[in-house]
Amino acid sequence: MKYTYYPGCSVKSTANLYQESIDAVVPAMGVELEELDDWNCCGATAYMSVNEMMSFAISARNLAMAEKFHRDVVTPCSACYLVLNKTNRYFNDYPEVRKKLGVALEAGGLSYSGNIRVRHILDVIINDVGLEKITGLASRKLEDLNVAPYYGCQIVRPMYYGFGAGEENEEGFDDPDDPVCMDRLIEATGATCVKYSMKTKCCGSSLIGTEEKQALKLCRGILADAENNGAHCIVTICPLCQMNLDVYQPKVNSLFGTKFDIPVIYFTQLIGLAMGKQPKELGLERLAVKMTRPMKQILQGA
């Protein structure tokens, strides 16, 4: 299974441990990710709120280059997934947007027909690789590990993939109100999935630079709910969510007098643990909130 890979800026910089874990696990699944040459920033949600058309234009450049390969584009970042899908949808649904983007792309020697599909890597692993394959690859027992799935607010928002103009749009790969695919993935690794109510609530990622206290308050709610339901760790699929809940966890404790000590890891790191990979190979040793005793005991076979 071969896909065009769009990593996005975060995964290539602050969230490079996400990339390390992807590199460690996807080859065993029969997945080949060929990175899109000369890709550029998708514009992200923050920039889209400032200049939507410009954000569409720089995202459309990625889509136009990817379309030449006639295969799905896969990204590990929820923000990239949202923005690229939104660009696709507006390109196909709004003639005035399509016209402006066509002019912009032409200036760069490109064209786009709107027939590319953007997918999150979680979707690929769940629906193309399959949960049976994940279970078959699991060699380390994780049943004593209580894992809280955190989807965040972006991956569940694109209701449709947005295929070519005139074609019927396909629905997104999970329920936008109550997604369960990562819950099922956690169970497929052998770990115990924690049920809690905050799994799709916003972590305040885009607020952290301007309204830090409000963002930290949002993080506190997610961390508290996970902790109160017995989670040993939180698993996420977004580099921005991971940074907020992991790196800023000490600030949450300082501001609100809490004592959270909950590792926040990527779902690919969890898969790697189930496969018997070592923490260093998965980037786990570089988490801000280090692995807690239950996680270490599991790795040691206790």
C-alpha cells in the first residue's frame, strides 16, 4: 500500500518524535509513505482565520503537486488534515474559490482538478491496514495499561473528503460527535481503553500563544477527566494536541494547583509498544511528562 505523504511543519520540527514512531511501525504494516517533494506549510488553522484565500492557495499547491501521483495523500497532523480537506471542499463546491485558486496555481506552473483524497494516517491504519493486522503484530502484553484516547477537535470536523466536482462526497471515516476508531485501535493493541467524556473537546492549541490561561484551563479539563477515569496515559493523533497536553502540563499544575503526571503519547507510539519496540526507538524518552511507573512496569514485563 503506497501513499503520498504530507508530514506538515510540526512533525518535521517540534513533533519529530511522532515521525520517529511512524517510521518505526508503518513498514511492518505493509505501508509505504512517499514524502511529497517540495511540500509547503498548509497554512494551518491560525493562518486560515487571518487570510482564508491565501491559506487555500498554499494548501492547493500541495494538492496540485500530489495529484500527479494519482493516489491518496496521507498526513499525521489533524490541523493539516482539516485545512487540506477544507481547501479541497471549497475548491470543488465554490466556483469563485476554484477560479481564484486556478489563477494562483497557474502562476506557479500548476493546475488542479480537485480529484485528490486527503486522509489522516489513523484512517489508513484503521481501514486499509486493519485492526486484525495490528493485533497480529502485537507481541508485548498491554492489558494492564489504561489508555485514554484523545481525538481533539479537528480530526472529527471534516464531514466529507470532498472528491471531484459533480461527484458524490464520501462521509468522513468516523462519527464527528462520538468517534470510536482509536478506541478500537487501543483495544487491538491489547491495552484497556478508558471511557471518558472529554475525548473530542478542544485543548486550546491555537489559544496558547494569545490566551494562555484559557488554553491551560481547557487542558486541565481533559487531564482531570482522563485521570478521574483511571488513565495511565493519554494517546492522541495530533502534534498540536500532544504538545499542549504534554509540554504545558507542568504549567497547568502550577496555575491550578493540580498534580497531573499523565504521559501524552502518539497512537503510533502505542502501536510500537505493542509491537515490542523500545522507548528510544519510538521517541518516548523525549516526552516532557515521562513514562510513569505502570508504563515502565509493562515495558519490563512486570
